[in-house]
Amino acid sequence: MDNFLLEAVTRELSERRELSGGEDGLRIVGRRLAAVRQLASGGLLLILEQNPPFLSNGRSILVIETSPGRERLHLARAPLATLRSGPTGFAASAAHALRGTLLTEIRKDPSERAVELIFGMEGRIVAELIERASNILLLDGRGIVLACARRLESAFRRAEIGRPYEEPVRPPSDGRHAGVFEATEELVGRIAEEAGRESRPLSSALREALIGLPAVVAGDIERLQRLGEAPFVALRRWLEALRSGVFRPTLYSRGEPEALPLDRFPAANDLFALPIELAAPLPELVATSLETVNEAAEALYRLKGRALDFVRGREGWAAILRREASRLARLRCHLRADLQNLDPPGVSRRQAEAILAGLSRARREGDYVVVPDPYCEPGHESEVRVKIDPARSLQDNGAALFRKEAKAGRARVIISKRLALVGEREAALESLSAELAAVRDPEALARTEPAASRLGLVLAPQPRLSRVKPPKGERAAAEASVAPSPPRLAGIRRYISSDGFEILVGKSGRENQRLTFQMAAAEDFWLHAAGVAGAHVVVRNPARFRALPERTLREAARLAALYSGASRQAGPSRSGRGKVEVHISRRKHVRKARGAPAGTVLVRRFTSMLVEPGEPPVAEQI
């Protein structure tokens, strides 16, 4: 937030003034701090009410934000998203220390971007809006730093908790530098002469010498100089307007404000607000007049915030797609390595047949057995040396080699299927990445989310939000809440049943617990193999059906049996060989077992069915 805009905002907040509709209610000095809310981006909302409350003509909402690209302080008239859970950290400290106190004074050094909100003897809130070093500090009545919103790495403006607050240090006035409000005609004239001799732009020279001069104002002074106006005369026009408090707030944009492109964050010269209009604006700038400086600041940061949210959202999706593509590349590499590590088809089978055919002539040599090769050509006898387990008989070793051959055959089929699925998913990711690269507005970005969701990709969960309503008579509040994004499906197998139901299967005890107690809804169906360790299986039930289709229920039960210890146990069950008993319940009837390992639960109400382990006919999504 540039210094002139911040100076004008604080003047409006400190002074009583009349607008076309009567008293505008901008003055917040003398109001009581009723509440502190925390913005989703980490900033503060200070809700101030008239004192005493029964004389209230509404409430004022002051927003202070220090996150990069959003450094601002102004009144908010449109609703803003805050954390639903209430303030935490710095916001909670400010609420505890100052809630119920009166705002008695607002201070600002005209040449610095630091504002002090003084709440009597109880304490102060200091907003330093110095770009990357922006911060909000809470001070007690003696000026001791109690808390800060950001822990800065740089020593430039790093706050020391428990130490006295130190104001921003201004370079000493040496005749070459000064605060912009302390500039003299002699100093400005000398700056202009030196810039002319050195062939430097006047705007750059003014910015270096005059502390607190915004870049767009320096550019306006330079253009006026080319038109024949003295630089100090042009600067004095700005200073007199700021000292008098007579403002003509204007929002400037390179094109219509609502039509600005959102695919990039607007540059400082493309979108800005000033307390008075430029005397020599660039021809491509569109000027929009507003009634108050606070309205101009709010409009400016609404447009900047919209672009910033879109750019960050698109970059977030792009990062997710890059990580997923990298994961698939690693998975493909591992699958190919597993495929290469398998013995060639038929090798283990031929070794087993050689052992069993040559039992009478076999001779053991440590971990190996040497037997005649049954596949050699007649008249060319040769021997085969086969690695065995010396603790087992040759017949058992032969049977083990047959099992190894069968297992390798199954592995080749599974790996080939997984490689095909990886290829399909990579093609889908490539298509989605191309679609994302062409996105230029939030609506188009939202249209890409279903395709990403079908791949099991979602943005990280956002904090639960609520909306702070604007003062009476202002714009209507937005929706009461914003639902959080669903959690990612990392560590969860995902299937679609033959009837279209989503089936989720945990991969470990920790993921079982996350699936059951964080992802599943109360009315979702929950399945688990009876009496043995195994995966939690959840069938999504957003329509709250009383019962699942028989086919979907059986497919989910077969998954619960497949990913359980029961599927590996030998011996017949009560109703037939290879069948597993599976418990079926609702998520609301499942609770954690106190003191037990992650994933261990107690089920209060369930039914059972016997199924054979197996995957449903629809392929798993990787």
C-alpha cells in the first residue's frame, strides 16, 4: 500500500467529515473494539462499535493485512472470509488484550507506512505495511512488544518480543534525502538538476531522495516537468491535498477495472488508487472516481485479491499435476524394474521338471542340485545346476519352483495391467495440463476441477471459513460459510462399483483411521473382515440410502476380504472353502478403541455376509 493512499485513509479514519448523504461514519476514533476476527489469509478484522452501544449507528470493520500482495489498511464494506473457528495466535492475543477498549487515537508519520492504533493506556496495534517486511504488532501500554503477526527472518524490521517497540529508522537528513512532506523547493530543484546532468529519469531520482513518495506520483511529476511545470509545484499540489484532507479518490487501471486479465498479478502501474487524480495520466489508463479514499482502497485490493487468488489457485493445480506426473514416472520406472527382475517365462517350470525327472541321478552340491537336462537333444547329454533350499526335499523344491513360475506369471499380468493404467493416467494428466494452461478466468479453472477430482486429485484442504457481515445498509452478506475442500486420497485405494458407488479402501492402520474418522460421513457404509486385521472399506452414500444394491455390497465385501489377513489363511470356512466373513455397518456405529493402535475400532451394530476375496470388475484408479 503506497504511502499517500495510506496517509489519506488514516486521515479519513481520524477526522469527522460530511459526504453527500450526511455523516459517512468513516471516523473510528472514539469507537469501542467489540471483536477481533482472523482473516483466512492471516490478517485481522477489527470490529469497532459506537460507544455506548445503544447509540450505535452501525459498526465499522477495519481490515489490516500483511500477506504479500495484499498489504493494506482500510475500512471494509463488503463481506470478508474469516476463520470459522475463531481467532488464533496473534489475533487471539489482540482480542484478549484490547477487546472492549476505546480507540483513542490514530498516529502515522506522514513519510512512513506505519500506522499506530492507540487504545488508551491498555495498548496499541501497530501496522507496518512495508512490502516484504510488513507486520502487525501488539504493544502494551508501555510500548513493549507482546506479539507479532509475522516472524520475519530479516533483521530489517524483525520484532523482538518483550523488548520496547522501535519505530522505522529514517535515514538522516543530510541535504540530499528527506521525508516527502519535509521536501523544500531547493531540495527538489537540486534533485531535478542532478537528474538532468546525469541523464537519469526524474522519477527515479525523486524516489531515491524523498522518503515516502509513491512511484506513480513520481512518474506524474516527471511528465508534468516535460510539459513545463516545475517539479516542486507539481509535488506541492499533492502535499497540500493530503494536509488539507480534501480528496478526490480515483482508481486507475489499464483498461476497465472489471475486465482486467486475471491470469497474472497486475503490475503497480497497471492498477493503483490515489487520494487525488493524476495531473498528467497516461492515455491508456482508465480513471474511476469514488466517494471516499477507503472505498478506493477497498476496490483496489478487491481487484488485486481476485487476481492473486486466481493465479495462486492455478499455480496450485499446476504444482499438483507436476507432482502427480513425477510420481507416475517413478512408478513406471519401478514397475519396469520389477518386470525385468522376474525370471524369463518357463525357466522355473523347466528347472522344476528337471529336478522331478532326475531324482534318481540328482546330486546335491550345497545350495544347488545337479540333474540331467530333460530338454537336451538326444545323444547330447548335459546337466542342469539348480539353486534349491537344502533344508527341504527335492520334491518340495520342485513344487516351490512350480509355485514360483505361477507367481511370476501372475505378476507379469498385474504389472502389465498397472503399466497400462499408468499410461492412461499419464495421458489424462497431459490433457488436463494442456487444459489448465489455457485457463484465463476462475470459471474456466472451476471447470477443470471435476476432471482432476476423477483422478483423485484435489487442492489441499482450506481452513473453515465464515463471513463477517458488513455494517447496516451496506451490501448484503455473502454465503454464511465456505465448505472446506475434500482431503487428498493419498494412501487410499479407490474403486467404482458396478452400480456407480465410490468405494474407498485404506492401505495401512493410519490410513484406515483417517479414512474412517476424517473422510467418511456418518451415513456411509463401513465394512471389515471379521476377527482379523485388514483394510477399512467405506462405500460413499451421499444420497443416504437405507441399503446398498446387492451387487455393490458384495463387491465392497469382496474387497474387505481381499485386503485382510483372512484371505491368506488356509483351510475351509464354515460354508465353503475360501470364503471370508465380513462385517457391514454404518460409519456412525464405528468408534475408536481407546489406547489401541491406529485403525483399531469398536463396532456397535453390524450385519455379516460370507464372500470370496476378489476385486470388483471395475479397475482401480491408481
